[in-house]
Amino acid sequence: MGRRAGIVGADGVVGAAEAVGYDGSRPAEDDDGTVVPLPGWISPVLKHRGGHDSLGLQTTTQDRLMPELLPGILQLSRRARYLSFYAFLLSTYAQDRRPEGPHALHQYIRQWEWDYGLAVLHCPRPCGSSPIGARRLDPLVRNGTGPFPRGLSVKSPQGGYGLNYRAPLIDFGVVVREGTPLGGIPLPLDVLSPAEPAQRLADTFRAAVRHTAYHRERMWEADFPLEADVLEEFAEAACLCRLDEHRHEAEREALHAVMLGAGAAATTGTGSPTARQRSLSVAHFLSLVETDPEVVTSVDAFRQALWEPATRGRSHAVVAGQWAAVAAKDVWQEALCSLWDGFCATGSSRGRPLTWQEAREVAYGLLPPQSPLSAASRTSELAAALAAGTVRLTDGHGHEVAVARASLEELRQLVRSLRTAGSAVVLFLELMRRMAGRAGPGWDEASAVGSRWQPSLARVAAELRAHLAPEPTLGETVWWLLRRFVLDVHERIAYSKLPEFTFRFRWEQGLLRFYDLPAGGLSPAGIRAEVLASLTGDLGLWRWPDGPEGPRPAELTDRGRHFVERVLG
């Protein structure tokens, strides 16, 4: 590519489009200024994107650790009452003897998701709950008083059910998935499980809404718009926020049974391993809330609490070790991403492709000259200073931070704000130093989890020890980190995403070429802090107690304390 070409018919050129190089560059005109256009029906093959998870760090958390530590709970399956709502819909679909095909079921679900979303946005409290499809529904509610049109929720084959709640409902035993053999014949669509907990969940939601005008009339009149008063009445009974009312206690107990009941039973030797793991992780979260109430509102507080938990016994120590490795992985990611940012920015500023030696010089140049963190300093000297507790970093306001006295989360946030190679190396070495004192089945298991793109934390620590053996300089350590965990990894990930072009750099004919694309996808992976807080709050395991000056810090309820004691001892 690099010229312009075209297809000319009897009446001239039929269409034109500017040729675009594989790297997004624009071709120059011919020497004589002639432009021959491409046919208009041709579009560029490559789609330039900023990229997501450009170093393959988030996938370790999202695809490997979270499914093992918190099975059945997704990042967006945040509200417990949606489980009741979908159980009710599947029950109603079967009772009405609707068509036995997945497409009809999915349209049915999307239709009632739309109505339910409108009702949630009409909650008289108001609670601020965000329903599925809120982006499309919000403008309707803000700009009108009704009646409101009927419609279909998010444009996904299975709606929000398929995106956020189908997998949890299957894992919890509430839904029997399409294709499951029944009498030797695969089920043609998802159905509500005939088991008592699933049936009770559907029945409790139905009992909560059966008196409303929506359930008596409007739900069955899909062509009629919905009046505001109908939606408000329905919201008073069905909103996501209403489980805290005494009249919905039976539904809350049914939700607890399907989500955590089997897991709690598993602690006594019955139930599945996945249900037991889910209950252990939820109980561990609640134990952190008991120690630091900010855990329910701050993912940073959650991450710090994960690293330094108080444990109750052997089972608790195992699950606490697992989650401590999750927090450590986020700290490791922060250090590596600071190096990535600096390398990409400096490399791009050169304005031309770099040789291997020039790329190495860029890595060395990320460190400040004439300082204890210069490229010529020995990495072992910095490691020894960290062990002695004498290293300090200066924050953006000019204040010195003693590394030894700061929490890992404070250091992670500091490095995120500084985005310097020197602070990144300090964070990396300090993390490895603090990890050296960690042991136990849970920690050993989770810290050994890596992905197809990045090695596990345990492997990183082992490779660091081998790297330090020949007494490298800090410049050599930065270059080693970039070579081992950035250069090759990013290029392989970007190639795997073609025809989406997500390269920030790649080797071409022996030169490292940089591309002007946003870094993208390098924030810490979701570690389910918001999900755990929302679901456990919905289940009544913690609350905001009222005080004379308003709500006080979050505290466990009697139900929550009893659950923690039963699961963790």
C-alpha cells in the first residue's frame, strides 16, 4: 500500500476511498500529483483501537483468580434482587406455555427488563439504583412524566440476563441451562430449576408484586404504555433497594439460601466445593468490614485490608491468603504499568523507529541521573536500603514518604500518581521483599496463578532472584523488566487481536516502531469489591446504622455476624 488506486467503469471511476497503510499512515500522492482513488466500497481492514489489557495483566485476575476465589459472582452481577426477578420471569414463561425456543424467551426477558428498569428509576425513595438498560431509560424518565413507551432492554441476544446474571443463576442451581439433557432430550431453552430453593425464590418475588396494577394488568398488555403511577407502585414492591423491608424477609432468606446456604452447609462437610469457596470469600469480606467499615465504599480500603487481615482460624487463614495474593498482584501491576507508560511516552517522543540498543537506552534513561535511583546504581544496594527501612519517596506535593512505614496500598497509589521508573522499581522491590514473608496453602495456591500472557507472582519472584544474582544495575533491572514483562508480551497480545490494531509498538525489520495510540486497559482489574458490598448489603449482612447526625459507619448485622461465625469459626 502507499499509492491510490481505483476501478474505472464505462462512465468513469465508480467510487473512491483513501488508501490507509497497515499502521494507519496516509500515502503520498504520485510524483506528478495524480491521485487514483480506491473503490468506495473498500474499507480499511485494520481497526485502530487503544486496546484493553495491553500487557495481559488483568486476565490473571478476571479469568483465573476471580472464578476460583469467588465462583458464580461476576463483576456486573451486583444486585441480589435481579436473581429473584429472573427466577420469576422464567417461572412465568413456563406457566404461560410460551414458545419453547431460546429466541422467544430472550425477547420476553428483554421486554420485562425494560419495564423493570423503568420501575426502578421511578422508585419513590429515591434509592439511586441503576437498573439494566439505564443508559437508554434515564433520558425517558428525566425528560417526561409518562406514559412511557414499551421497549426492549440492552441489545444483547439474552439481554442483561445473559450478560450479567445467567451464569450466576446457573452456578447457584436456580437455572437449568439450555441443552441440558432431560429424559434423553436436550432442553431447548433455559428453565427454572424444579428444586425447592429455586421455586421458592420465584414464588417470593411473585408474592411481593402480585397486588400491583403492573402485575395484574400492564405486564400482560405489552402494547400499552406505562403510566408513572403504575411504575411507582410497582417500584415500591419490586425495586432493587426494597429487600430491607420486613415484608420481603422471605425473599431475602430465599436469596441467601441459593447464594450462600449451600456454601455455609459445605463448611460442615456437605455441599459443593465451589459453594464452599464462595461462602468463605463472602465471609472473609464481611470480616474485613468488621475491622474497617470503609471496605464497603472504597476499593482501595478493600485492597489494603486484603493484605493485612486478622484471621480467625485455619479455614480463614487459607481464604485470607488467597485474597492477599489478589492484592499483591494489583501492586505488581501498578509497578509494571508505570514502566510501560514511561517507555511508550519516551519511545514515541523520539519520532522514529529505534534500534535494540536505542530501546535499551530509553529504558536506562527512564531513571533519574545523579541520584540513588540512577541507572548506574546497583539494584542490590536499593534492595538492602529497603530492607533497612531507609528509602524515601517524594510525592507530588514535595512530602517525603518512608517506604517501610507506608502500606502497600499507599505505595501503590503514590506510584500511580508519580508514574516514574524510579518509584516503580522501589514499589516492585518492596513488594517482593514483603512477599518473602508470606506462606500458607491459600497464599501459595493463588500466588502461583498466572495466565497465558504473564507469569504468576511466585514465578516473578523466582525470576527476580535469578536476575539479582549477577549484581545488576538499576538500569539493567528496568531493561530486564521491560524485556521480560512488556516488550514481548505486548506484541504477542496485539498480534492476537488483529484485525483490531492495538499496537503501542512492535518490531519491524529489526527496529522498534512506536504508534500514537492511547495506553488503555492498564487500570487495576476488578476485584469484586463493589459487587461484594452490594450483594451482602442486599442480603442484610451489613447495614448503615442511624445516629443522631445521620448514618454511622457500616456494621455487620446479627445475620452477618452469625454467617461469619458459622463459616469462618
